[in-house]
Amino acid sequence: MATTSMPLVGCAGWSIPGRYADLFGPGDSMLARYATRFPVVEINSSFYRPHKPATYARWAASVPPGFRFSVKLPRTISHDSALVGVGALLDRFLEESAALGSRLGGLLLQLPPSLVLDARRASSFFRALRRRSDVPLVCEPRHASWFTAHADAMLLRYGVARAGVDPARVAAAAQPGGASAWHYWRWHGAPRMYYSEYDDTALMRLATQLRETPAPAWVIFDNTAHGFAVPNALRLQALAAHA
């Protein structure tokens, strides 16, 4: 994972709305152009469908050496199987995403809102993943039972970071938790998730917090429905650079 005193800011996906196209440099693909302004990106499409290793390898070849991807674990693991009996699914996903090589910055596990913390089930899953991979992992749980000292201790035991999210379902969800080796924020858009644009007040507040956060720190904007992730990420990047 790349380490820097500056937070690494990017978007969920590398789509560039036409109205912001002139803010990016040239490139042979949308991803290559995206990488002229951002150092990280979150691959969300892997949640819905598998990608061939050749596809991951092509993406890795499209970006500079310091660029990093985080890759979202498939819903077949997190939602359909609820983390149980997923060894073969993990093997396939890890083999595919490993084709990113040194540009694989980490993995993202987003859990369904209905998934109550079952410590035995969760520990079994994290052990299974850790037997297969030491790639940094961030978890975005969405049930209140995951936001306790006991849950944080379990995440810490397996070296799993907990994402800080906006909007937060419970107050503790707003701040990263778990293992502190990776600080990761996912801002989905508020008040309307995926659609709303963040104003300067919210972005300046986050920039202030990032100044006090040790590296590595990532911020991913997921308010992509109306294209606001790009300007919000660029604005936070500028605020952080001049902090």
C-alpha cells in the first residue's frame, strides 16, 4: 500500500462526466485519464460480477506505478452467503484481483444492513481470508451491532479496518475504526445517498480531520449518480493540499 502524508482521494469508479472532462489530462482510456488527477479508485463492479485476471491486468497497465485500486468483494460472499462457506468464492476473487499486482491497494467488504454481528461467523470468515491473503482489508458494516468495543477488538485482531461513512447509520459509523493501519472513508452523498453533492463546509470539515490522521488515509466519494463524486473529490484534494 502506498504511504504518504497526504490523504489519497478518489471515486467509486472512474467515470468522468462530460462537464468535467477538461479537468483531466489525456489518456488512451477513461481510466488513464482519471489517473491523471486521482491516485486511487474503488472498483465497485466486482461486487456485481467477476472480472477476468486479464481485465484487472489491463487496468493495472493503464495507470502510473503509484496508483492504487481498492476492490470490492463480491455480493455472493457478503450478501448471498452472509460470509459463510465462501472458501471457493474467496479463492476465485483473490486470484482474479491479484492480477492488479503492485497496484492492488486493498480490499473492501461491504456488509448488508441486515447482517447482525455474529462474532463466531465473522471471525471464521476473517481467518479464512487472512489464510489466503495479507492484502489490507476495510469493512463497511451497516448494522448497529458492529459498532461496539467488542466488534472493534475483533476487527483489530484480524487487521481489518472499519470504514468511516457518510451518511452514518449510527454515530460511530462516521469515523474509521478497527485496525488503524488503514484509515478509509466512504462518502456516499448526503442527504440523498449516491445523488447529493457535498458543500464546502462538509469538505473543509473532513479536510481538517484528515490533517490529524496518520497515513495511509483514503477518501472515496460514491455520490456518482449525478456525477458529483468527481468535483467533490477534486475539491477535497485541493483543500487537503493547502491545509
